[in-house]
Amino acid sequence: MRYPLPLTHPPAGAFFEWTGTFDDEQARFLDEHGFIRFRGFASMDEVEMIRGELGAIQDEWIRENREVVNGIPIKWGVDEDGSRFVNRYAFTSHFSQRLAGFFEDPRWETVRTMCGPDFRLGLDEKDGLVVNHYLNVPGSNYTKLGWHIDALRDVFYGKLPEPMWNVGLYLDDSHRDKGALRVIPGTHKQNLAAMFLGKAHFMAHDDDPREYLVEADAGDLTLHDGRLWHRVGSPQLSGPASRRRTMYVPFLNGERQAKDESSKTPFYHRFSKYVR
Ligand SMILES: O=C(O)CCC(=O)C(=O)O
Ligand SMILES: [Fe+2]
């Protein structure tokens, strides 16, 4: 066991049930801590549908030997049977009508308003709908993810961070033994220097006495502020039991910057393979 730290200090116990509405208590929680988690946003049927669509997209990408979508490199790994699998998908909803249709459900309008009245769902901006598939096997390039803030990617794209939210839907149960998402509550209110220098982006994997372990089950939804420090911890499990699939979609405001097949690979992604 490597977790002697008080990972369940306040806001421990912060589990909100998804009821289709966003109330004042939840709004206060989100503002104060920079993240929130809802139980039961998607049904298990929907989770199964999404897992199936991901398998079909992966088969298609293997057949066409796809390396990039709209300038964003796909990260590939090799599973325990020696088969290639996708560690990180980008713009995933562009490859499945059922997945794209899922985002037309009115639930996403509620999520959008949680982000702010002028925010929009960015299915064709940034990296679009990202799916992370963590598997702790030797051929996997994705078993954990170092400390970072998502908004810093803007800096790599040559811009100052703009407001953004990353909204995550869990496709597998994700508890401490899978590493799980760790956040440092309240750091979305830090200054620019702390954003740049607080930790070595993506390279630091240290336990932090301030970190809070966000455990979640398949179908749960999380929102986190793009300025919040977070990471995915190191799994204790290995093999198929360590499988952790999460899908993230950005909510953005400001100028719309849609990407397409002619979009260039951002500088940041050209060296990201060295920092895992
Ligand atoms: O898999 C997760 O829960 C977090 C992923 C993440 O932080 C990212 O892709 O930027
Ligand atoms: Fe992130």
C-alpha cells in the first residue's frame, strides 16, 4: 500500500445523485472545490452501448492503420493478448452516429448550463470527445497520468489559458485500486504562477497531502475546471482487472475553434509521448 496520506479529507463524502437538475448546494460545491461528481448520470445500457461503439471504432482504426484524427495523435498500446488497442481516442463522436446521438440528449443541456450560460459543448474543438483506456499491462502506454491542469494545454498551443471545463463520463468502475482520479480541491483559483510552476506538468506523480481521490463507478459523471490540478494515480491492480475507461468532453466559451482533417498537430502532442 502506497497511500498513507489523508486522501479522504474534506470534501470527502461529496457524492451527488444525478437528478437532472443543478441546485444551489451543488453550484457552491463546484465553485469552492473546482470539481463535482454525480452518481448515475448514464444507465448501464448506455455505458454498454458506448463500450460497443468504442470497440467498433477501434476495429475500424486498426483496419485503416489510423494514427491521427484532426491533427491529434491516437495513442496505441498492446494488450495482454498481444493485440493493438487504443489507449487514447480523440474526436471519438465523429466516428459513431450513436455516440453523437447520445450528446443530443437533454441531460447535456443541463451539464452545459452548469458550466455557464455562454459555454458550448466542444465536440469538434480541442481534442473533441477524448476516451482514455488505461490498462496495466506491459504493452500499454497508458497506466497512469501525471499531475497537470488541462488549461495549460492552451499554453502549448501558444495561448493563455481560456476558461474551459472537462466533463468526464465513467465507462468502468474506478476506485483507489485502479489509481483513480486525484484532484487538488480549490486549485482552480490559483494564480498563473502556481498554474505554471506548481508541479512539473505530466512528469510529477507524487502523492500530495492536499489531493482528494475521486472514486466513481461506470455511469457516473464528473466536471472539473480546466485550471484544477489533477492526475490519475498508479494502479495496484494489473491485467484486465485494472481496465479503466473514461470519456471526456470539453465545454468552452469564447471564440469557436473547430478542427478538421487539415488541422496541424499541436506542438504539445509532439513531445507528450516522452512525458508519461
Ligand atoms: O482519465 C481521467 O480520469 C483523467 C484524464 C485526464 O486528466 C486528461 O486526459 O486530461
Ligand atoms: Fe486532465
